[in-house]
Amino acid sequence: MSSPVHPGASGSTGSCDAIVIGAGQSGLAAAHALRQAGLAPVVLEAGPEPVGSWPHYYDSLTLFSPARYSSLPGLPFPGDPDRYPHRDEVADYLRRYATYLDVDIRTGHRVDAVTTTSGGYEVRSGEQVLTAPLVIAATGGFGNPYRPALPSLDAFTGQTLHVADYRRPEQFAGQHVVIVGAGNSAAQIGVELTRHARVTLATRKPVTYAPQVILGRDMHWWSTTLGFDHLPVGPYLRTPPSVPVVDDGTYRATIDAGRPGRAPLFTDIDGTRLTWPDGHTEQVDTILLATGYRPDLPYLTDLSALDHHGRPRQIRGLSTSHPGLGYVGLEWQRSLASATLRGVGRDARYVTTRLLRHRTALPAVRCCEQPAVRT
């Protein structure tokens, strides 16, 4: 079905079956699950289109899961199912998926605050106020890059960036770049940068690897066949386990060969000189933090649904403080795959099913009586 696009209303109010905050992969999966349950959700997206953060990732980003394992419920990823899609292909797929859903997606609607009201929640976006008995927060973490407290980092007078700011390697040509991190982004960007700059991976522990292909089969085939993707995590997981670099045969070989080099985390900084654990110092132009993200949920602050670290009080995507509030797309929410294209659909179904068990009745008026997609 096609979804007409027209200007969204301002200063309006309305009651809805459910509100989904965010129209990236997690929000679209949540909207699908709600639709399948017979509800007419409204999806509020801060950006100009329902693609989440994908257009903002670095230019060379390619999925390490094949297309056949990178689909949302109901719409297979197009093309060769065994290829590894590029960033822009994922964004195009999400655009098609939003149209396929035929739900009320309102782009350009940044949520400012969620508060409780009689019978549910009030969601404010600019002058617009919507109410619903169910709210699913699905805004991921790209808007909240994690910048850990590292030794003397505030004293560094060079350039400090997070990988969220990284686009292409040419901008670092001729520099000495230190990448902090040992995950997939650190390895992928580090290897890419070595063609243009001197690069050092600074890690607390040695880099670990997982082969992308095992006995002729992609690791995701094994994970799906053996059920690893579905293995539940502890309900009170606070520190996500380390995830190895998915190695297509390139990363271990090049990093072991010193392209990029690897060193333990620096111990001190003086201007643009970093001191390493063995005492020697080096001039560094840029420190690039490949240190992950944290849930991007500022609109829940007044609701007191977050702990003092800004993390949601939840177990497996269900708020432990507010009935009717759920989450989709949190890292390690229910399993290893929770924050991935292949995993958000399962979590969305789980959260929707359990939220509906506590729902008393639908509101009398549905926001979705209006056309499906707005800007």
C-alpha cells in the first residue's frame, strides 16, 4: 500500500491506540507488531524520513549479516539473500518498509516529554499533544554516543571525535589517529583508515574475533540454526558482554600485521602527546572514540522511568516502573540480536504481547483516522 505524505498538524491533540517513539528499524518493527495485534499506532519520528540513523553512519558501512538475516517482519530484504548489504541499501529498505506498513508515521515530530495521565500517557511533540494507554520507546542510541572518562582526555588539545562523527577516511589523511575501542566499528574504521593515516587501536584488552564464515556457512546461519540468536540474557544485565569483531578474513590478519597497530590504553595526555603504559610518548592528531552508545531517551526524564545513569528501568523491554511503557531496540534487551535488524522483530512481538495483557481498553478516538504518513 502507498502512504501519502502531507504536512503534519501543529497544536493538535488526540487519543491513540498506541504511540511509538522513533521510526528506525526498532520503531517500524514495533509498529508492525502493534498493527498485527489489531491496533492503529502512531509513530513519531524526529527526522525527515523513517530510516532511523542509517543515513548518518560512515560511508563504507556494510552489514556483517547477509540480506536473508537482515529483514524486518513481513518484508524480505530484496536482492541476493547471501550478499552483505551496504548502509544505503538498508536505508532504502526501511523506506520501503515504512510504506509497506501503512501506519500513521509522522516525521519531523521530535518528542519532548512523556508524562502520565489518566488511563495512560501524554506525549508532547512541539505544540502537539497525544495520549495513549501504550507507549513504546524505540529511539536507539545513535543520538547518545558514549564518551567514557579516559585518563586525561580533557587535556587533549587535538581533535576528539566519536565514531558517530566519522564519515570517510580522507578527512584524516596524514594524521596519527588513535582509535579507542576493540569492537566491530573500531576494527572496520581502523583498517579503512590505514590507507590514509597512521592508526593505533588503544584497547583495554586484546581484540577478539569471530569468523564470519564457518565451514562454508555464514555465522548467522549457524546462530539461527543452533538458536544462539534466541538465547535469553539475564534480566538485570547492566554491562553488555564484549562482542568479538566479525572477521571476514581481513581484520585479524591486518591488525596482527600492525595495520592498524594495537596498544594498551594510554595512561596520560599532555597537549597532543599521549603516554603509553611502557612510558613512551607519541604525538597524536585525533582520538576517535569507538566506545558505543547509550539509550537515547531524554524524553522520559520527567517520567522517572530512567535510573541515575539514564538507563531505562526495564526487564526484557518492559518498564518495571510504568505499566504500559515498553522498549524495543535496546542493546542486549533480550538476546545478542536485540539491537539488530534480525532481532528487533522478535523483541517487538514479545513487548507488544505483554503490554496488551495489561491494557484495559482502547481509547474511543484513534489518531490513525488520518492519512498514514506525515512530515
